[in-house]
Amino acid sequence: MPPVFLSASNLTDQLAQTQVVIETRIAEILAGQKQKNQLEEAMRYGALAGGKRLRPFLILAAANLFEDDVSNALDTAVALELIHCSSLIHDDLPAMDDDDLRRGQPTCHIQFDEATAILVGDAFLSLTFEMMSTDPKIPPNTRLKLIHVLTLASGRYGMIGGQMDDIEAEKKSLTLDEIISLQQKKTGALFEYACEAGAIIGGATEQQQLALKNYAKHFGLAFQITDDILDVTGSESEVGKRLHKDEEAGKETFVSLIGLEAAQKAALVSINDAKREVAIFGDKAKLLIELVDLLNNRKS
């Protein structure tokens, strides 16, 4: 695998370059699958139908704080993106959020069928750990640590637990603290994993790992608040998914609970908190600072 450098002159170009690198690697991995059935086509559809690739970008950007060539973090970044793709496909199912649009295209169960979508999500979960357990660029002990931390971030204590909380939120009113807790699991846990994984691969100190995890926690909160804001103020064509879903389902959001203006202020507080956490890295944290600043003008 050729070296991977984050060398673009600005964040927009770097995000675009990283998308190409991640999607090229996903395509390479899926091209190696040998099953001649609909699952293969549906997996390619579910993983390559667009997306910002923020989570893998965060892994590479965090690793880049410690080393210029981040190619040894690439497959971990791709594995995390497959976990995220799995969560989106399952989240869109009729039994969950029942969405028909994702990333501006028909959701996986609409493009294929519900059973295929379930199997695609399951297959991505399996492929994630297959990749990570056999990654020759990562020492075995480090592989084990990365896998263990990802199981916590993606499982009942993280993303999946947060999804369960989100489903139950349709039947009751939540306080602000409960919404924050829900979103820190459902959305924030994978952001935290991304920064922690990049730090682990880069050989960060405990202090540096903690700073990056805290950055990700604030980033994830700002991301979710702006997501709630976009659900009210955004356009479906730009966001790429159906809007006003939470309102229709009777769910509490940051906007419904504290109002649009207060939500915008809360997002800014989290953005500034995130930036303070990575100040210890000086100029090396330029990409991470610019990325969280980008949430201020988020359109999708």
C-alpha cells in the first residue's frame, strides 16, 4: 500500500482527498469479495453511495499529529467507516427510523429489499473486525486494543445502546442531560473512537489521548446540535435525507427543548471547547481546529 499523507493546502481539499483515499480502499476491499449474489452489489451500494467520511478523516488527522505517513492507520479508518455505514443502513430500516433517502439516494432497503439491507449491515460488522484483526501494519497487541475499544464504542455501551435510547425516546420526554447522554452514545462514541484510535496508532501519551478524546466528545456534541438545527433550517437537497423526522416522531431534540437560538449558542460553546482541548498540539492541530470550525457553517 502506498504512503498516505495529509498534505493538501486547505481543509476542503484535504477532506476531498481523504474521501478519495477511503473510497478507493473500500472499493479494493469489496472487489476482493467472492460471493456471486446480491449481497456483494448491495455492500458496494451501502459503502460507496457518497458520504463525508468524517470518522475515518478524524482517525487519519489524529494519527497525523504524531507521524506524517498515516498509511498504517488507513485500514482502521476504513473499518470504522464500515461500522458507520452499517449503522446508517440499519437506522434507515422500517423498524427503526423508516427512511427512504440517505446521502441523496434511495436507502439500501429501498434500493434492494429489507432482508438484504439487514444482511449488508451485518456483513459490514463482520468485515470490520476481519480487517482489523489481520491488519499487517499494526502490531498484534495494538490491534487487540483497537478492536476492544471499538467494540465498546459501537456496542451496547455506545452506538447501539444510544440507538436503543433513541427508539425509547419516542415514548417519553427527555431532559437536556438525557438528550446529551443519548447522543454521546449514538453519535459521539464513534467520533471519540476515531480520535482515540488515531492517538493509539500514533503512540500518543495518556495526556494526548485524553485531549483527543475530549476534543471528539465536544466535536460530537456540536455535530449533533448542528444536525438538529439542520433538521429545522436545512434543505432536503443539501442535507441528503428526509428532514423533520424527530418532530414527526415526537422526539425531543436540542432545538425543541431549548430553542433554535440557544441551540446555536450551545453548538458554538462545544466548538470552542473542542478547540481548547487540542491547543496542546500547537500548529499540528490545524486540521482538527478547522474541522470543528466547519460545523459553524454546516449545510449537510
